[in-house]
Amino acid sequence: MKPHKRRIGIMGGSFNPIHEAHLMIADYIAQRAALDEVWLMVSPMNPLKVDSQDLAADNDRFLMAEIACRRSRRLRASRFEFDLPRPSYTVDTLAALRDAYPDCEFTLIIGSDNWAIFDKWRQADEIKKHHRIVVYPRPGYTVNPATLPQGVYLIEAPELDLSSTFIRNAMAKGIDMNYFLPSGVYDYIKSQGLYKKQQ
């Protein structure tokens, strides 16, 4: 009898910064998709955002994610991609995870906005071949479940219209965003002088 593999969801992103909507969706999907954990995979360099000028340092973004996950037994911050070649591509990350954690079964978690461009991802078919994909709704990107290929599932979840860009822009204007961020993250941002007010 084969040993039970731990079911791990991988939710990647810049998390610049991580905010409450990230945690709400990740924890909700962990429960709905029967996952043991969801790893919030902090990307050192998103291939689609290589020209970003307001990307906080890798370690700052990881530490914020780690602080955010402290209150949950289902969520975990991961810096696994930091040791992989850059820019980081999901297909390579998932292959490396399979090698590093043979006792785990990995499910990719993406928003419907990313599913809309999934065919542009590097070796998208390879990802679908090896992994279950869970798609959650994002505002403005409707998915018809009947059109999804085998192994790809739509999770009905609230459409949370909150973005890291919105938070950064508001903080740059001097607006207090404490209630939009997980406990401890706002204090970390202030103590490290991240996303400072524009001069």
C-alpha cells in the first residue's frame, strides 16, 4: 500500500506586499480543495513583471509573508524559489518541488486572470500533465467550468478586488493601510521604510 502523500497547494506571487485577500483566498482554497497546506511561494522575479521598479527586496517580501502566515496552521510562507535560476518559471519550480518533496502532491492555485493567459506560460501543457490546477475567480475574468480541461477545477469563492498595487499606491500617498494587511505586516513595512510616501 502506497503511503499517503501530503496534499500541498502552491500559490505563487510577488506578495509586494502580502495582504488580507491573499490569506483569505489561500485559507479558503485549502479547505475547499482538501489540501493539507497552502504554500505561499514568494517569487524573486516574476517573468511578467521584470521591469517593476517598486518591488521590495526578496527577503523583505518573504518575511512579510512569514509574519502573515503565523496565525494559520494551513498556510506557510516559502522561499523555495529564491534558490532556483532567475527569472523563476512555474514549470521549473514545480519540477524542483517534486524532486525535493517526493512525499507531497502539489496543486497549483491561480486566479482566473492568470488562467486567461495560462497558454502563454512556459510549458503550460507540462504543468497540466503533472499537476492539478485550482482556479479561483478574479474580478473581470469569468471562467465557464464546462470549458476547463481535465485536472483543472474552478473553486467558487468571493471575488476580492484588492491588490498589492493599490496598497502600495495608497501608502505612497501617506494613507494608513493597516487594516488591509495581516497583523504585523504593516508594522514591518513601517519599520523597514518600505513603500515610502512620494516626495
